[in-house]
Amino acid sequence: MPSSATIFDQLDWQQIAAQLDQDGYARLPGLLSPEQARIIARETGPSTALRRQSLESAGLGRGELFCFGGMLPEPWANWRTALYRMLSPIADRWNALMDIDYRYPGELSEFLKHNREAAQCQPLSCLNRLRSGDYLALHQRADGEHVFPLQVIALLSEPGVDFQGGEFVMTEQRPRMQSRPAVVPLGIGDMAIISTARRPHHGASGHYRVNLRHAISRVRAGERIGMELSFHDAP
């Protein structure tokens, strides 16, 4: 399995930051081969999850979430630590533009310590499994005092082969404007960095905050497996 140095260190982070500023998301296409994605899907499956949650019971749609405890399975634990280091400078810049005083520590372990001190102890990273008729409703993971403004998603099954439908969708709400939808095109092995909830947007009078949510549209056939990697914990 590729190391974090192999798949993340060589990316153009200046371009990624510019994409995030413009759209609230940045695609990272082809980081995993189809074979690697399928292996990770199997190895990150129900046997390694701390608990299974029904999306219907949680009011989040229909399908299954497999939630992990404090110890993420590999390679996700290593990737989460590496990605946090890359993304924390962007998060700091966003906070500055939104007049938020908090600045993120350089290491994920220190940031999670701040989470625990604020009674945020519920890990949010999870594998989602959606079958025919399933969907993930619009939502955001923004509860708690210390919310990291970015998260990472990955698609571990192949559109058009393993499943039909199941597009990843984001909506952005700007003040006094209608919501703006966007479909984030993902193939098997693709990842994307997305805004967790709020991000700065540059308007005619300077920067202001916009609010984002994300969802997965209804799967029409087959089985869609994806991953959501969060950097903060919930209360």
C-alpha cells in the first residue's frame, strides 16, 4: 500500500489551496489504483469498525455507516496524520479570513488533545456502504468548540461497474442568495478535500463566511463504498 509520502507529498498543495478557496473542495484523482481501493475497502470493512450505525436511525438517509474508535485502521491513521500537517496552514488562513482567533497546532495529536479538553471525544471518521435505494442526506460535521474546517472523502468502488447513481453532492449557502449545488466527480481510488461546514468567500466587500453541506445521491443499483476522514472529534 502506498505511503503518505508517496501519495501526498508530491501533490501541488498551492493549486489545491487555490481550488479550495474557489470551490470549497479539491479533487485528488487517481491516488489509489482500482485494486488498491478494493483492498482498502475490504480491510476497512465491518470487521475493523467499532460500531455499525444505520443511516435511517440517525436521520441521515438510508444505508450503513461503520464508525471507528480512536484507533483508525491503517492506512487511514497514517494518512490522517500526514494530511493534517498539509491542511493545517490552509485551515489557519481560513480562520484568519473569517476573523476566528483559533490557530491549529502543527500536529494532529496536539489538536485532538484540545478536542478532549473541550469534551469532544467521539471520533467521526467512518466507512459508508450504500446499496440500491440508499442515500446519504445533506449534512455537516460541525459540532463542538474545535472543528477542523476541512475533511477528506474517498471512493473505494467503481461507478458504472460496482454501482449506478450515488454521486457526491455539495451545497453552498451564501448570505441572501439561493443555495449553490455542485457534484464532485469521483472515480474509484479518487479522494477529495472538502469544506467541513464553513469557509471564507471573497466578495466585493472582502471575505465573508459561506455554509456548506454534503450528501450522496440515491444509489440506483449495486453497492457504493466510500470513506469520510475527519480531523476533529464530536462532543
